[in-house]
Amino acid sequence: MKAATSDSRPTAGQPGTPAQPMRFDLTVIASWIKPGSKVLDLGCGEGDLLYHLKQSKGVDGTGIEMVEAKVLRGIEKGLTVLQGNITEEVQDYADNTFDYVILSQTLQQVYAPAQLLNTLLQIGRQVVVSFPNFSHWKNRWQICAQGRAPVSKQLPFEWYNTPNIRVISIADFQRFIKKMGWRIRRETAINTDHHDQHGNVVRLLPNLRATYGIFLLEKR
Amino acid sequence: MSEYAARDSDGVSVGIVEKKFHTFAAKSEDLLVLESGARLGPVTVAYETYGELAPERDNAVLVLHALSGDSHVAGYYGKGDAKPGWWENMVGPGKGLDTDRYFVICTSILGSCGGTTGPCSPNPATGKPYGLDFPVVTVGDMVAVQHRLLQILGITRLLGVIGGSLGGMQALEWSLRYPDQVAGVIALATTMRHSALAIAFNEIARQAIMADPNWRHGHYYEGPKPDTGLAVARMIGHVTYLSDEALRRKFGRRLQEKKDFSFQFDIDFQVESYLRHQGHKFVERFDANSFLYVTKAADYFDLERRGGVSSAVEAFAAAQASFLVVSFTSDWLYPTYQSRELVRALKKNGLDVSFCEIKADCGHDAFLIPNQRLSRLIANFLERVQRENRQPGQTP
């Protein structure tokens, strides 16, 4: 986004398709969403996923995003976006307001994940969760061989500045869902390239080889 | 608000515009019934329009002005005009409210002094200005008058209503009073109800007017006017529209044309000089009684009690429009938490609502100051509402 002062006049009607292809995990998530459904995207950024879902599947979407500049970009694309904190904003919706609630690559930053997911499973019929897989072999290697907290493309922070307060592996997440008594309707593990825009589905040893886990949850 | 009216930095303008008038409720059986139960008539509405109404009559946007504004949103009345309308930066060709696309309408509000009937209009019973015999009006009454005008103009459905501050209250009122006649609502720097703080400042301002010996219980039109009281009222109001940051940046503790204190009670600080100047300018264009009526209407506005409801959530059950709510970080008159309460009520009703808190250090008045982010936001929101409300088969 250009600085506000150097901008030309507002140009309506140029929603600005994403210049780069969408993140691969979002492409996988998009493939799970049924056309015409009602979607809430938490931490929607500039609204790439919602814009794609609206254009290609006629989805009725709402996004929640914390950062003002990203909220503005989302609304400018013709999306419905609310600026706010995820944990607070999800409290205002009635049960089953949405067909899908999407929490992509945010769970690792949530203070009370069980509480949040419980709310999401109330306001949405199904919940899509994606997160970076902490137990990827490269991370394991850094811990085991170098004795260092892992820093990778998916987890690009040092211990002192990471916003990722939850360390989640695919195996841990599966256990957690079972313990909470929820149901995994669908799951996919993916391995992405350096820019996260291309990737492939990992079927063999996902907890070791996948960079991201993506789950479709519902209440029993 | 006219203190922000300035020529467009790129020289783009709607050009020469004309203030028009329409009078209704002239017959005794046709009087306008106000929320208080009082009957009023005849009622004259002053209004201006910009752009062209589409043959489908589906591109009309109603701009709602705030406390001290009027129908003159943009453009100039004549070539000699020094200043354009109060929202010149937002309304015009290619701007946030693009007059090449939309038919923009603005009326002066009921009870004010911009040409629409108010306390300075002649009372048909006496032939003299109403003064305090003018009935107390509400935001709902202002909106009812706007609705009557739109009926005359043949507009049965608005693409959008947009306003900041008291204008935002009118926009919200529109969405509840005529829910099937508004597609999009843009509410800027506004609130569902005044806080005690906001009422307190309005009351101090009203007291300043009423304490002026020239006020004479509102019957001053044939003699000297309560200029001192009105100027002080404006000074109070103006401070609440700014912010600590804005005042610090603009004035700090700088002295006005002197090196040291005067040790007297004339102007020492620049901020004092600025406020006195704002006050004096205001009395030239505003009526003291109108100030009383319009601030009272703002204080009475309360969506949480509107029409006998017990909560804002209940109030918005009637609404159907899409909403864009914008607050500004340094607005301490209607702080962001009040916009968030509005957003929450809209969400709980399953309404389509977008919300953004824009970083701005200039306080409540931020919505009046040129801001490309705000202009783009408004332009794109309206464009979406228009796209989604277009009947199938219409040309895009």
C-alpha cells in the first residue's frame, strides 16, 4: 500500500486482484468451501482469501483484521471487514451464523486456543484451522543437532520476538481435538515452497514432513 | 465546520451550484407532526444537488451535515466565492462521493439556520421569527423532513446515506425509520447516544448563550444578538472537536505576537487568539437559538431507547442496509468504543457491517479533513453497495 499522502484520487471499481498468487494453504482451504456459503475469516489480512472466495464461489464473507491498513485494503476490495481483536469480535455472533469460520495460521498466536475454538464451533457449523507444523524435520534438526530454537520460513522469528506463543505439531493438534471431543471432518498436511505459493500434499509421515497442517472441524 | 472548507488541492470541483428551496406542510390539515407531538408548518427545506440522477433513479446519495453545517456541501455559489462548500474534498468529480457516478443531495437540517425552517424563520402566527416558540425538534424530525423532500424529488430509494457526527446520527436514524429505502449507511465519527461528557459540553455551550443579556429568552431578532454567548459556545464546541495532540501541534504554549506574558487578561497564548477568532467568525453565520435547538436534538438522540426499545440490538432489528462505520483514534467526543458498540449491535442483528478505526491526530473533526484513505474507503464501499443492489439485467 502506498503512503496516503502520495496517493492519487480514490479509484472506485479497481478492487485490485492480488498481484501474487494466493498462499498454497489458502488455495487448499478455498477448495473445501462450498459455493454460496457464509464465511468468517479471522485474521483475514488484506482479504486475499475472501476476495477469491467471493469471486470464484459467490461466498458471503466477513473478515476480521487487527491492522488498520489491511482493513482498509480489504474494504477497498469490496469486502466486509471489521477491525478488531479476534477473541473479542467473535463474541457478537449468534450460534451457527456462519457455514465456515476460518482461522488460518493464527492459532499459534492465540492465548486461549480451547476457548476460542469452542466459540468458533458455536458461531460456525464448521471451522477450518491451519497452522505451521512445529515438528517438521527441519525444526527437529535445529533443536536436536544445533540445540537452537527453530527458525524457519514458516516460523521466521527468534525466541525473543516471536508472536507464536503456542508450539503446535500436527500430532499434538489431533490429540487435542480428540480430547476436546470434537470431530475432524477433513485434514490435509502440506509442504510448501519458499514463497508458500506452491506446494504439495504430504501423505507419508505428515508430522515429520509437512510444513503446515489444515483441519476441518465440527462439533460432534 | 466551514473552517475546514478549502479549495480542492487539485482544483477539482463540482463548480457553480445553487441552493434550492421547497416548502410543504403549508395547510393547517397538512402540518408536520413532530416527535414531541407539536405540529409545524409551513416547512421550507433548503437543499442542493450535485451530479445527475440516473434514469433508474438508483444512484442517489444523501449527505447529512453536522451541527454547524448546511446544505452547501461542495462547489461555489458564484465565481467570486472565496470558499467552497464544507466537504469540497469529499464531494465532486472523481472524489470519495463521485458526482460523475452519483446524484448527491444535501439538505439543511430542521431547526438550524441554513435556509430550512428553524427558530429564526417567521412564525406564521405572529409574522415575527419564532424564537423559543419554535418547537423542540429531534434527529428523527430532521430525517422526516429530508424524506419529504426526497418524495418530491421522486427518489423512493437511496443508494446511500452518509454523515459524520450529528450527520452520522441522521444516517443511522434513516436506516431505522425507512429501512427499505436505504441500501448503504456510512456513519463517520458518530455515536448511538451522547455520553454524559458530550451532553455536559453542550449544556455549557447552551448556558453561555442563555447567560448573554442580549439573548432575552430567544427574542433578540430585532435588537442586538447574543454574539458573546454564541462565540463562547462555539469556542467550547470547537475544543471538543480537536484533540490534545492537535492543539499541541498547532499551538503548544506559543504566545501571540509577544515575547512575554502581558500580566493582563487580553490574549497571551496563540490558542486563545485562535478560539476567539473561531468564535467571532461563527456568529456571522450562525443563529444562537439554532445552536440551542440542534444541540438539544443531538443530546436527545438515543438509539438504545428509540421507539420504546430497551437496547440498541433491539433497535437495529428493523434495519436492512449495509453499514460502513468509521471512527478516529483521537476523537474524544465520540470515542471509538462508541462506534464499537454500534458495530456490535449491527453484528448481533446479522447485518452487513464493515468497521475501521482510522489513525488521525486531529480529533473528532478528522472526518472533515482531506484524507485519501477515507475517500477511497467511502468510494469503494458505495461502489460495492451499488453493485450488490443493482437489479439483474441492468447494465453494470
